[in-house]
Amino acid sequence: MKKTATTPSGAVEAPKVIGLLAEFATVTDVIEAARRVRSAGYSRWDVHSPFPIHGIDPVMGIRPTRLPWLVLTAGLIGLVGGIALQWFANAESYPFLISGKPIWSLPANIPVAFETTILCAALTAVFGMLGLNRLPTHYNPLFRSERFRRATSDRFFILVDASDQQFEIHRTMLLFTDAGAIAVETVED
């Protein structure tokens, strides 16, 4: 079903092409097609499958995530911040001598430092994951495709984004058909 938009001047706008979607039947087919897409020089593309495909990350050229380093950094900031907060509150701002004990000692302040470490690391893990994955995504033009609905059950898909510098619809379609795609369709918004 093609939809068109009408501008205020009354002219009809054609739908915007988002990319080209290719359907594959097996894991080996989609991995081989992914190798071809990457070797053809495409940089804005993705693989969709009903389950995680082991070994697809190196084929796609996906680098390891930065999230563990962000979580570690946030945890260390929480640790130092928790200790500094307690030192300032107990030793600097309001020193209080009780029974000859030191004004400030680390063992008494470990529980709060632990909690601030966990708090900062956990919040960074959640919001970092959402940010790095560009979530939440409330709308994706792929959801309109009838074929793409099988991506959650038994089919594998590769989408090459139209904003890719290498994207040319006929050349990309030929690449997919040569790679053994069952079907190739344009995704429009």
C-alpha cells in the first residue's frame, strides 16, 4: 500500500525511501550476505534475526561496546564521591569527637561508599544502554512491512539504509539477489 502526503500548496509528495530490505531463509545465507554487504563498502546497515547469531558481530564489523568502561568509571566516581561526601560531612564540616575515636575513619564509612558506587554504576548501566542503543524507538518504518513481521519467528533480514554513501537502489538490489535473498523490497516512510 503506497501512501502519499499532500503539501499545503496541494502538490503530492512521494514517500521517502528509508532503505532496502532483503529476506533470507537461513543463518548461513544471512551471514554470507552480511559479508558481501560489508565488503561492498556499506556502513549504514543492520541484520535482523529471530535469535542472536553467534559470530555475526565480526562479520558486520561491530566494535565491542563502551558500556562496561562507562559503568566502571561511574562506579569509581560514586565510590570517590561517597567517601568524599562522608569525609566532608564528618571530618571537615562538623567534626565531633566521641570517646577518643578518630574524627574520620574509612571502615565506618564503607557502607555508604558501597551504596553510592552501586547507585552510580547501576544508573549508568541502564541509561547508558538506552542511550547507546538509541532507545526508546517509538516508530520504525520496518514495522509496516508484512515480510518483516517474520523476523521474530523464522526469517532473517538485512536492511541497508538509504542514507549510506554507497546506497544506490539497483546496485544494492543486485547485491542482495546475488547473495541469495528470497525477497527484496524498498522500505518507505
